[in-house]
Amino acid sequence: MPAGSFGGQYVWHPAADDRRLARACIDVKAGRYLGAERALRETRADFSTRAHRSLVLASEAADSDLAERWLAEEPGPESALLWARVAMLRALRADDAGARHAGTLLGIAEGACERAARLNPRDPTPWVVQLALARIRRPRDPAPTGLLTAPPGPWPLLARVLRLDPWNREAHHRFLAFFFARYGGTASARWDVAAFLSNRAPVTSALRLLPLVALAEEYDPSSLLAHRAWRRPQWVATALHGHRHWLPEVPRYRFTPVLDLSYLAHALFMSRQEAEAREVLTAMGPYAARMPWSAFGDPCDQLTRARRTLGLPVPAA
């Protein structure tokens, strides 16, 4: 179903309208890797799609031996990348759970990233995976000039990615996440990094929405009137800037950027910019992302409440 139309139900799967990816996910769940190979091979020069597809495919493969089997049977850039992604997810899950073997899984994941980078030196994605893993080791490399708090972090890793792909979406989001409180970061560092990364991005880039990601991450439902933060002038301005400058770029995307649209729609709705929020949700069509709605409760309920308030169709009860 094309974005912009609504068939009566939300589509939560991260493949959204990427049909090649959706078919590859079905293959992976069935224990086959040919669809994944095709889906990744055609993205060798499209780093944004390659990053997204490899992450979604890895989430489907992480609980099976498909990645290991594919790498053993057909070693190459695509199988190595999927294995790095799967190893990353396993290491992060183990660390989040406080598992004793998290360190071992981290070493395996880092080795998988190095292998994938050797097989395709132009691909920034293995280094993006390393950025995701950095929240486990917590490196404290000095920050460049231009940041108020100069928070230490994996700055050399970010620089390495940006040399290959200056506006790599996932790299920016992974780097910002390093400073989230749940991973050991501080509020001052989070705001500083979000502002620094967004301000250096082109005005038409979705990276300009990074402060809204930080705002959703900071939301505390137990704090009195916390939901009113979105009505502060700086956040209203950020959301309206995204609507004015980035939203017109969305039709040029190869696939609907569901998560970025979700953050923008949510911020516009929370800041009571109803006409703009309606336009963004309409552009999403049936496709939905759990973030940032899940920070406020059940994401389906929260999204439905917003759509109903804005006079848009909602799923049948």
C-alpha cells in the first residue's frame, strides 16, 4: 500500500513499503538467505538503505543460525555484514540484560565488524555497527571544539563513518544514543550533542530532527506537566522547521522514512501544530513506528488518539 493512503490498519513492520526487504524478511524467517543477499547486494552504493535493510534483516535472523550458516557457505560482503549486525544485536541484548557473557559477545561482534569492513572498505555500515557497540565499552575520546560541555565519547568512530558518508542517518542516531542516560550519559551532554549534530546538517536533512529524539528520550511520565515541554518555543520551532524544510524532501526518498516521520508527527501533535501534524501523519499512510509514541504508553493507543484528534482515519475497534 502506498504511503499517503490508509487501509484501516497500521503496518508496524520496519520494512514498511520496501517490498524487497519485506520479502527478504519472510525468507530469513523461513531459514533462507537468498532474498537477504539480493536485498543487500543492490544497496552497495546506497548506504542509507543498506544500513536499514541490514538492521531489519538482522532483527529477523538474530534468534537463528542463519547468519552464521550464510557466512560459512557463501562468505562475502553481504553475509559478513549481516553477521556483524546479528552479532551486534546479541551483544547489546546481553549487555542490557547484565549477562556474564556480554563481554565475549562484544568481542565476537567487534571482530565481525572488522571482517565486514575489510570485505567492503567503502561501506560505512560496519563502522556504524561499531558505534552501536560503543555504548558497552564507553570510550572517552575527547570531543572536538565547538561543544559547550565537550563530552568525551566515540568521536573517532563517528569521524570514520562520516568520512565515508557525511550525513549517515544511523551513525548520528547511534552516536546521540551513546549519551542517553540509560547508557550512562548525562542530560547536558545529550542536549549538547543533539544540537551540535543537528546544526551541522543541511537544512533539508532529517538529522535536523535529532533534538526531538533527545526530547522524547528525556520524557519522564512521573514529572508534573512534562508533556508540555513540546510547547516550548525552541521545540515548536524545531518541529516546524522539519515540517517546512524536510517534509517536502520525503517524496524523493526511495522508501518512506517512517521513524523520522513518526518523531516529527509526534512533536507537531504535542506542540499543537495540528495542520502540520495532520500533513505528516497523512504522508505516513498506514506505516507506523513505535517510537516515540511508546514513551507515553501503548504506541497503538497513542497514535490512534493523535489521529482521531486530528480527524484522520483510525483502525476499526
